Amino acid sequence: MEDIVFAVNLYFDGLSLRKTSKALSRFVSRSHTAIRDWIEKYKPQRLLSKSKKIAEFIVDETLIKVGSEYVWLWIAIEPETRQILAVTVSRERNMLITERFLSGLIKDYGKHPVSTDGGTWYPQGCEFLKLKHHIHSSLEKSLIERTIQYVKDRTESFDDYFPCRKQNCKLEHIKQWITVFAWHHNNNIRD
């Protein structure tokens, strides 16, 4: 397991799959395809510990390209630590997707106020889940936009390494990869 964590950290620190394999070869021999498989299959259960105090959820979404299509990347962060609380992808952007995403946050961290950019799907989802909702302050907007830009910058070549070739792909491999990326991001913030 230590090999997997080390390899994933090396990869997300900026090494290519082949260079990660080469760096790992000092300790154990693993191919670049084995490392890619680890990244695709690794499934952290929770990005943050439940014991962390959460002030609020800052939530936003953006488009990213997967294969030949665009999908919505949803991110929730905690404003004090700037750690990613939840991340997922979807083909649609509506109240039902919002409600599902926020429900996952509630399940992992409890009910907290939600700060968003004011998309019509957010107030509806918050009202359904009985969550307090408000529009981002300039600080909150800056925090979430910076996090999203960081994720987009680091995943820009995602399709080069993990192209989506399946017809009617359910995006599970994308969700797993993004979750591992968020886990890595959170570990770097804590260090």
C-alpha cells in the first residue's frame, strides 16, 4: 500500500507515469501502466476527517473536457483550511445533481451553510435539504475560483493519460481519478 501512496503522490506532484515508474523502481519494480491502474482504481472513502470543524461549504462547478465531450466538475471546499471536501463529475447541471452532491456533503460532514455563485439550481437544492444558502462573498468567490483553476490546470492533460473510449461511459474512472487528485491536494495543504 505504501508503494501505491508514494506513486500517486509522485504522479500528482508533476511526474509523468513513466517517470513515476522510474522513481519507484528504486524500491520496487512497477510499470507505468500499473501506476495508471492504481490511480484509476484507488478510492479514498472521505477527503477530510469527520472530526474537522466545518464553518460552511463553498460550492461551485465548471466544465472540463473528457474524451470528446464536456462534463461538469463539482467542487466543495472548506474556507478555513481551503481543503476540498467533495468532488464529482456529471453530464448535467441541475437541481437534482446539486441535491445529490449536497446530500453527500451532509452525510460526511453534517449540515452547514452553503455559499454559491447564485446559479438557480443551488437555492432549490439547499431549500429541499433545508440548508442555509447565500451568494459568495468576494473572499469566498476568490477561494473557490482559485481551487477550481488549480484543479483545471493540473488536470489539463487528463484526457491524454486517461482518454474516455467507452460508449455511454458512466464517468466512474473520472470520478475516481478526481477524488484521488483531491485527496492528494488536501495532503499537500496539511504538510
